Amino acid sequence: MRFTGTVKSFVSARVRTVVCNAAVCGVAVAAAVSVSTVATGAADGAPTEPAPGTSGLDPALAVSYTLASNEARAQGVPLWITSGKRSDAQQRQLWRDAIAAYGSPEAARRWVLPAEESPHVRGDAVDVGPREGASWLEAKGNRWGLCRTFMNEWWHFELATTPGTPCPPMWPDAAVRADRLARH
Ligand SMILES: [Zn+2]
């Protein structure tokens, strides 16, 4: 798959689903289009190759991460995906390994979620490295809507804000968020 003129529509469509209401929709879409144009330099229609590791991710996340990783490369910052989309079977194995490592499901859940709760299985999360690149992405990623989401995982990022606006506060860990979501 190659991203061409669809970069803008992927990003702005995602923004519309996340935040569109009468007050902010127009602003958000305009911001998304300007962000993608500036970041890719693709106003002339030049194709942008998806970044390694984005296969299987939600298209909006794949595009946003690709734009961020292009900018990181331009700035000489090392950044790569260590884990993106995971299969159900992969997540189940990680879950079993985590229970063994942490001693109980309750302890494991802070670090690895069961397959049915994991954003990686849905294609909605990327883990990145090295630490330098993750720090850069934490500082700059909101330009593309990318945010670090958990205080205990410096490597884990999701699409969590409108491009160009601040990221929401981090959750303490994945278990806290999953429990909160399950109650609503
Ligand atoms: Zn993760």
C-alpha cells in the first residue's frame, strides 16, 4: 500500500469522528489538512511510503505515525516501531507470559491487557523505541494527534487528540483505563 492523495482524507476523516461538533469541526479539519500537507510535503501528490511496522494498523494511525516518523528522520532522531498491530494469538501469548512474569492477572494487567481489551489487537496503538525517539514523539507527536497514553509505558502511543492540540492527561496504566472503559 502507498499513501498518495488519500493522506489528508484519512487524517481528517478520523478527526471528524473524534471531535466533530459545530464549534470545532471546521477548525479541526483545517488543522489536520495543514498538518499533513506540511509534514509530508506531499502537496504535489508525491507518494509517501508507510513507515515500517505500520502494517495492519488503523489507517489513520498508520498515516499519522508515518508523518511523524518522516519528521523524526528529517531531524536526525532515531524512531521505530517495536510493536504495532498484534494478532489475537500473539496477545494471548503475551498475556500468559505476563501472568507468569508478574505473578497474577491483577499485576500483569498493568502492563499487558487480555486480547479482548488490547488496543494493539484493534490496530490502535504503537510501541516505539529507542527512548530518545519516544521522548521526541511524546514532545512532538500531538502535531499528528499522537499521544503517550500511560504513565508507566514511555513507549506506548495512540491517536488521542486532534492534530495540533494538546494531549489529554496520561492514564496511570492500561488497567486503570480498561477498568474505567468497562464501567461505562
Ligand atoms: Zn503498547
